[in-house]
Amino acid sequence: SLWEASADCDTSWPLFHSGVLAALSLDRDQVRQAHPSWVLLNWPSEPSDLESSAEDDAQRRYKDSLASHAGFILGMGLLSNDTAVSAANRHRLRNDHKDHVSNGPLCDVPPWQVFKYLSIRHGLTSIALLLGCACAHRGTEDAAVCKILSLHIPTLLPPGSSELMLLSHGTQAAAALGLGLLFMSSQNRRISEVMLNELSAIRAASLTVASTRLEGADPTESTAECYSLAAGFALGLVALGQGLSTRTLADLHLLDALTDIINGARDGSVSQNESAAEALGRLSLNPSDSRKTSEISDLGAVAALGLVFLGTNYQPAANRLAVPVSAQILRSVDPFSLLWRTLMRALIMFDSISASRKWVQSNLPPGLESESEPGLSLDLTRARMHIMTGSCFAIGLKYAGTENCDALETILDLFDEVEALASRSALGYEPSLTRASAQTCLDTICISASLVVAGSGNVATMKRLRRLHGVSSAKTYGNHMASHLALGMLLLGGGARFTISNSIESIAILLIALFPRYPQAYADNREHLQAWRHLWALCVKPRCLLVRDVYNGRMCHGAVVSLVYTSPDGIQNTLRLSPPVLFPSLENADSIYVYAPGYIPISLDLKSSTGLRQMFARERVVYMQTGSLSFTAVSGTGDLWNASIKQYSKWLA
């Protein structure tokens, strides 16, 4: 049956998501050619003076149009890409602006137009524009975008000026994460200090003073929990995967500082521009929130620690996130905290992640390794289930887009086990809590399975997602969001064109977008801003290799593609296929040879040419020019070869 919203139901966030969908459905080549005014100057017109009977409907339609337009702005930012280069070339691009090519309407938007848009003070529009500009300029450290984002972080403003802004936590959280995306992997000292102080502000601020400063802001946008998580994500993105090798952050002692925040030490300090009472007001903490303070700060600090040491295999950092082994402590710890710590600990020890059930069980404390038994208490069953779900999510992130059979089998086996717990009858508080926890774990497990086989339309995964689909009183808005996200990634690009990248940068962004705690209602942003859910679009990469004519762009008939790749055991193999060819990953590819009747054969050396590998990361298309020369005549560095490479680069640009 169709669901219809009641007259007093606020559907701003669902319409916001629909606006993002409308933008992502556009062709990327067309979006690159769009001018910023095409998006930013199409602000919905306000309703004119109407009779009282029609005024309410007109205002509601206007509010819905604003939400949809805000989502469209964020979608444009996700499709825009001002870098399109690897981290190795970022420093060169910062010093050589001639090679800097902007792609997308939010890459060239003038600052005055951004300020004009932000002055409207519409919450969803501010969130979308700040986050969209950050996505379009991620990793560039653009000064103009940094100024815009900094205006929405009270810590970066002069003392007392934050009271004039009256910023909601949703806008602050979007700006904080935007700074992390803008300075991704830059090890920027100032941004790192600010985000570390934001994480420790909750612990350092006095809990005896109540705050009402944010009562005028939108209460449904976000809370301090979301802002703390945004600060942790931003700090992790700035020093992503650097570990102890940071050049400018060594004296901050991030490992010890974040460990103190996680363990509840109160020797942190608030911003130098704020008093403790001001920091308390900005974080909107009340005396009744003292019990939640450690949990609020713990999630952000654990996220920051995991991202800073992501893929470093640094055992001392992983030991800081160890799961308790005592059954008594496991009963008293929030099961989601166990999931989050297990996940971040596994991502730190990235090379040790194995696509096997044995590795999943190795993360369980002693006494919980075996299958669930009737004698196991329900609270320990929930702890065991969340720890295994965290391990499952780590497998999904590591093998994202690889279609690894062992990884998929391990995840689906765990899916069936948890689904059995979620389908049990529940009479009483504890059984009902266990069933709800199992349903929550299913959300993360189905996402993990879709990550592994993203863009393939795997039948086994599809069957399980069908069982999760449907209206039920026991399912929340977040359950439907997770299952629909999984379904979308499974059939990404129609099941053939695209897949999900598993690079270090992509894993960090996927971790933010697929944060394993989903909203209870469509306006719930207490712990995770719903706008972040769309960041997975930044991790999409093409997987279908096409062969086209360099002049007219048409497909070359009868083409043959030979892929030379190195297997995990070091043996070089050759695979010959006819395009279109589906390649989940080209990480192990050494070279590609393409032959087509009536065209000059071409050889692409991916192993020695990082430029070609970057081109294939953007668009997997091989362009060929007509001719009848032999293969050896053009496989060197002759004029025709150089001309073909120039045309090839021009088309991909």
C-alpha cells in the first residue's frame, strides 16, 4: 500500500534525499559543462499573497521546494570534482594552477554568490551548500572554500561573534566535516588542533551550567552528538592513514590525546577563544546529559583514532581499542560501542583482515567464540552479535567492489544467523531488545554484502535484500534506509557500469556515509547527519571498459582487449576478452593491449604510467584512431603514438 504523509508531517529530509537523487541521475559530462548560475540562481520563488485558505498549502509547497532544491545542490557537489588526481599530484596542482581543471558547477561558484545563498538562512540549504562545496574541492585546501566553512565553526571566529551567527548543530557539523574533506590527507596543523579541541570540549566544559542559546535554531537538524562525531571524522580525514609519521602533528601526540578522551580523562582544554560556559552553550549540554557525555565524545574520538591509523597496522594503536574480555564488563557496555571499536581496530590492522569466519570469531572475547547456545545470556548474545557485525563491516570495506567469493560467503552466513535472531518471537523486555539489536545488525550486514558485490546485481545478495524489503510495524525508518542503500549499491549503474572503490580515501568516506547507526525517524539527526549518507557517491568508479573511435566516439566493432595482470602469487597472466569488458579492479593490471580491425593497435602501460591509471580511474574508455599500421609500429614512442595519447587525454579531460 502507498504511504501518504499527514498534513502536519514534515517531509523536508525525504524531499532533500529526492533532490540528491535527481542530481545524481544526471549525466556527469553534462554536469561538468553546467555553469554555477544554472543551479544557484534557480531558487524557488516565494508564494505571493493568497487567501488564508490557500496560504497554508502554498507555504508547504514552497518549503518542500526548498528542501528538494537543497538536495539538488548537494548532488551537484558530489558530481563535481575539482581534483580528479591522486594524492601524489596534489602538491603539484597547488603550485601549478594552469593544470588545475574544474569539473562541475560548484567548483567555480564565486564567493559572493555563496554568501548570498547562505544569508537566506535556510538550514537544509546551508548544509547542502557547505558540504557540496567541500566535496567539490576535497583535498585542495582551497582558501576561498576554507573561509566559507570557517564562518560556521564558532571556534574559528573571534570571541563573541558566534552569538550573532546562531548556528544550528546541523550547519556546524556539515562545516566541520567539510573542513576535513577540504584538507584531506594534508596534515594541516590548525584544523587538527581545532578538531582535537572540539572533541575534548565536551569533557572539559562544566556540566553544571545549562544552555539555551540554540533554542532559536532548528531542533531537528542535529545535536552535540552529531557535531562531536563530525569533529572526529574531520580530524581523522586531515591525518588520514598517517599514523606516527605525521610531519606537522607529532607534538600533538594524537594517540595519547585521543586515548585520554576515549577513556574519559578531563584534562582536555576548550578553545582559546571561548570560556567553558561558552563551549558548553555551543555544545548545548544540560546537566541531565552528564550520563551521555562519555558516549558522545567516545564515538568521535574512536573514529578519529581509527582514521589516523587507518591501514598502518600499528599494533599499539589497535590495542587502545581492544574489546573488554570480562563478561561483567561486556554486560555493562553499550553494544554499539563494541561494534564501533571492533570495526576501527580492524581497520587499523588492515592487512590482518581475512575473508573467513575464523577471522571474525578471532575478534570475539574468550567464551564467546562458539555459536550462540541456549545457556548464553541475552546481553552477552547482543555483545557477541555486535562484535561480529563490526568484523563483518570491516570485511565489506576491505573487499569493496572486488566481488570476492570468500568475503561474500562469510558475510551472507552471518546474515542468515542474525536474521534468525531477528525473526524470533519476543515476549518481554530482554527478548524484544535482542530482536531489535539483531534487526539493527542486519542493516550493517546487508550494507557489507552489497559493498563486496557493488554494481554486480549478485543474485544471492538480492534474495536476502528482498526479505528485508517491505512495510512492517517492527521496522523503523533507518531499517528501510539501510536496505534501500544496500539495494542501490548492489545494482549500481544498472549492474554493469560502476562499482565501489576500496582505496584508503574511499574507505574513510564510506565509513562516514555508512555509519552503522541509522535514524529512527525521517527527521532524526541526533548522532549522524542524514546528508552524510550520500557521500558514498564520491567512492564510485567505473568498471566497464569500452573501446571507441577517437574522432566520433562510436564503439569499435570487433575489438579485442588483452589484459596483462599479476596474480597474488606473483605470476603474470594474460586475459583476452571482447568489449565491453567488466573489470572490478585494475590495481594488479600491468598493461592493456587493444586491437580492432581498421584501427591502429594501442598499448597502454599502466604499471609505469600513473597518468594513464588516473585516467582509467575517471573513465574506462580506450579511444583508437583509424589506420592500418602494424602493432609494433605504434607500440613505441612515435608521432602517431604521441598524437593518439594526446587525443586520448583530451577526450578524458
